[in-house]
Amino acid sequence: MSNEALHSHARGLSPFERRPVLTGIAVGVGSLLPHAFLLPEASLGFAAVLIALIGGIYFGFAVVNGSPRDQFVEFNMSGAFAVAGLLGLLYWPILLPLAYFGHAAWDFAHHVRWRLPLVAIPQWYVPWCVVIDVIVGAGLLVIWRVDGLI
């Protein structure tokens, strides 16, 4: 990484941090867009993998910033999102969009104003991830309803 890139990161000039809602919309639409072109089975698989990856992000925050308790909580929640992805893929496709909405709720639970004893995360991350989760969850409901998956 160049010195300039290191300094811009240190000053908080990340586009995600400066404009979390706008970049969240871009990432959400970008994450949803492939579903409009994938075969229904591939769309299910992609959604299942993506929710498992998204669910694991907080475990990463806990490994870097958290206590053993934080790591335990976030590891188990990551596992819950992975299981939701697998069950949605294999049995109940409706579970996948619901898991995205559930992850948005988990994002809100980490917001510092709630004063819950959860791992600390950057403040910009909550609105950024909530926007992505809601776009993908709502978009999957629409696309899969048209495709006859749900």
C-alpha cells in the first residue's frame, strides 16, 4: 500500500465511511444484480453463500477488537447465518431473504446507542450494511416471486 493510501485511510477518507448509505446502495444493487440473470437454482446458491459471508463479518470484528465473549457470540451468530443459508438453499428459499432482514436487525443491535454488550464496530458500518441487507432481501423477494421460487 502506498504512503498516500495509508494516509488517506488514516484520515478516514474511505468512500464507505464518507457516504455509507450511497455506497451501501451501490453494493446492495451490485450484490442483487446477478440474481436477475442467474438460473433460479444458481440464484439460491449465490444468496446462500453471500449471507454466510455477510454473517461472518462480525466474527472478524470480534477477532480484531473483541473479548473472548464477543468472539463466542459472533462466532455463533455467524454459524446461525450460515445454517440459515444452507436451510434456505436446501429446503425453504424464503428463509434466505428473511436471513438478510435478520442480518439488518443484527446490524442495528450493534449500534452503540442501543448500549448492548456487543463487539465494537465502526459507526459507518451499521447504516452501510443495513442498506445492503434490505436491498438484497427485498430484491430477492421480488425476483424469486417472479421466478416462482417463493
